[in-house]
Amino acid sequence: MLSLFFICGGYMTFEINKINKKLAMFMYDEIINAVNRPNDIDLIIDSGGGALEYAVFIYEFLRNIQNRDIGSINVNAVVISKCFSAAMLIFAAAENRATYPSSTFMTHDASIGFNASNLKSIETALRSSAKHEEIGYKILAERSNENKTFWKESVSAYSEFYFDGRDALNYGLATEILE
């Protein structure tokens, strides 16, 4: 099942099924290699999401390489079907963000995935999750026309907040609609 393709200047393409630590480190290594070649990074996204903490890492890294004077690296993203959860942060990292009108986006409260054996571990996981959730809302606010309150209240009202490509453009999350 296609989730996310990462294309680095036509040099490589690989399929990503889940946003996790292994993916984050692989993308990091490949992008570092791309810095030595003047290429664009194209993300073709059809993803159900993954771990928020690794999506934040990928987001920050992609934004950093676009904002530094290290060559002509542009990050472009296209959502071809769905862009759920943590994948929205990776989409938001791109300077050029395109989507189809029928593409579906979804954000929700952070999920907690951990293997805790005691109350202290659970408390730590909850604090970490809340911290990453706040970072996620901040990113969406910075990379769209909507403020953090909009994103929080939309999720709060619906539990899972779904919207289409045209809404993504209206919210300023997408920069272009592909017809």
C-alpha cells in the first residue's frame, strides 16, 4: 500500500509505509546526501500518519534545509489521496504544497503508543504526548492561515477533524489545487 514517496532530485525513490524512527533517520541520511547535490526534494503523500515525534523531527529538518544557504534545495509536496495525522506536519514542511480537490486531510488529538509497566512511565508518556501535540498545533498554525485555536477547537469539536483539498487551500495549508 502506497503511503508516502520521497523523491530526491530524481536520484532515489522509496516507499514509506509508516512515519517512525527508522524512516526519520533514513530520510535524514538521504537529505544530508542531497545537500551535496543541487536537487529538489519532492514528497508525494498518501499517508495514514504515524508517530508524531518523528514527524516533528522530519518537519524541522526539512524546514531547516530550506531556510539555510546550503544550495538550491526546495521541498515540494503533493497529496494524491490522504494526508492524515502526522503526515500533515511533513506536508506542512514543504514550501510548495499541492493537493487534489478530492484529497482528504485529517488531524486529531495525539495518540499515545507506549509500552508502560508503571504509573510513572504512563505519566511521562502523557507529558511527552501533550508536548508534541502542542508542537503539532503550532506548526499547523505557522504553516496555514489559521491560528492554533482553530486547529485545537476543530479537533476538539469532532475528535478527528477531516477536510478536503479545497478546504486545505482555504485554510492556507495547501498552496495549490491540482485539477
